[in-house]
Amino acid sequence: MSITERKTSLITIIAALLCFAITSCWYYSFTDVAYSHIKSTHISPFENETSEYELEIILNEKVVNAVVGGHLFSIESEEKADSRIQGTITSFTRSAYTYDQQEEVNDYIIRIMVRISFYDKINKKQLWEKTFEGWGTYPAGGDDSEAVESALEMVGDKIIEQLQS
């Protein structure tokens, strides 16, 4: 085989590979939404079965912001929405997390459990119901508000991950 024939064969192979690569990537969806038929959702106000005041308000705001910010669905009224997200904060616990050498508490941990369901109103069926846990720590004697925010942020992130899977 001459050098010219080798170059021609090499160019043909490269062109074929390039064409294959381009056409195999021709169709690609840029959406993160696993439920392509669902374009909108209604986020029902979260319930709170704990004695901690306003957790449901903070979580509701975080989930709405994550859904809108992540371009998952548009937010609609219950009547107009294709789907519904609803949930209940079922547990709030605060316990010692770390100790010093004298066995005094250094840090506390807050754990928040939330049961969430996602309902497809178009097909009239529940797609999933799961319990998510979020947690945050704070120093003994300190303010727990950042730990609560962190725990609720974690729950919100897990809900969005589930909606995308």
C-alpha cells in the first residue's frame, strides 16, 4: 500500500469516526426533569408535626426556590398544575454530637426528617413518597439557627435530586 493510499484510508477512517461521533450526539435533551410530560407543579404548604415553630415555612420557601431556580417546573395553582409536591416534617431532634476530653458537649446535631410525596395529576398516580433527612451542627452554647437552615437546605437539595432522577 502506497503512502497516498494510506493517507486516503486514514482520512476516510477519521471522517467516518467524526460522522459517527456527530450523529450519535445529534439528539440530546438538556432538561434535568425525569418526568418530561410534567411541565408545572403545585407545592402544597408543608405540614409540621414537630413542636419547632416555622420549620414548614422555611422548608416550603427552600423547595419553591430550588424548583424555580433549577428550572424543573413552573409553579402553578393546584387547579392548573400537572403535578403536586406535598410533605410533612415528621421529626426534629437535637442531641449531643461531639464531646471534649472532660466529656462535656462541644457540639450538638439537629436532625430533621421530612416525608415528601410527588403526585402526577396528568396520569392520576403517585410517582413516589420518600422520607428525607437533613442535619446540621452547632457549638454548645451557640445559636442553632444556622444548623436548622443547613438541615432544611439539605432536605431541599435531596428533594430536588429525587425530582431529577
